Amino acid sequence: MIADVKKSTGHKMQKSLEALKIDLGKVRTGRAHTGILDHVMVDYYGSPVPISQVANITLTDSRTIGVTPWEKKMVGAVEKAIRDSDLGLNPSSQGDLIRVPMPPLTEERRKELIKVVKHEAEDAKVAVRNIRRDANATLKDMVKDKAISEDEERRAVDEIQKLTDHYIAEIDKTLQAKEVDLMAV
């Protein structure tokens, strides 16, 4: 029973780390890529949906992303969603096509992107800590149900804390690598 809790906790923490790596992959370092807009949400008739579900996203050249909404009346909403995102992009529409030019990475822009990256890493750490809390609550319930002893629970809590420390260290390493990548000119 305890082994199952530890295994599932480790698996969930690994998923959080993988999600962070995917999110950090979206933060650009130089060239434009369509993955940057993956987490931008558009207000589609009152409900937020990912931009990829209301528009076609392409690269028009190495420094510009082209976004073509499938419905003409969505052009304004898509443009507003991109502008309001924390990516610092300034889209301009030309008929049905929304051009999203990638500004060159200035020192100031790099620092802004590092703030975004740190925020993503902090969210991942919070997710890992929440997983730890849930696992500890499960162990406490097992003690209440007399499925395990208090000593077993204490040992399991220590092991889950070691797992948590390991994954937080991994998140910090991943963050450090991305910061170095962003600051490289």
C-alpha cells in the first residue's frame, strides 16, 4: 500500500517536471516558432479555448508567426488574446491574417522572459508540493483506518519528502539551464 502511494507520487511529480520542460520549450530564445502561442487562450463565445482550436498557426518567415482564424469575426478576439498574453507580442491584422512579429531579444526582453520562466518554475514547484501534501494526507488516512502503523507512516512521509526535494532540485536545474540559454547572446 505504501509502495503504491510512493510510486504514484513519484509518477505525478515526474509528470509535473515534464510539463515544466514543455512550458519552458515554448519560451523562445531567438527564432519564432508556433509553440509559443500554445498556451494563449481565446474567448470563444464566452468560454476560453486554446488559440489552436480557433485558428491556423503558421510561420510566415523566421521572425513572424501568421495566425489565420477560421471565423472572420474571431480576428479581433484572437489579436486581443495574443496582445494580452504575458509573451510581450504585438500582433497586427491584415484582413484575415494576423501577423505576430517576434521582437529582437534585447537585454530588457531577456530579463522579462526570465521572469516568465521563473514563474513557470514556481508553478511547477507548487504542483510538486501539492502532490506531496496529497500523498501525506493519503498516508494519514491509512493510519486512521489502521492499515499501516504510525512508524510506517513516518518513514513513508520521510521518503516522500526526499522525492519532493529531488524533484524541486530537478526543477531548479531545468530553470537554471533555461536562464543560461536565454541570457546567451
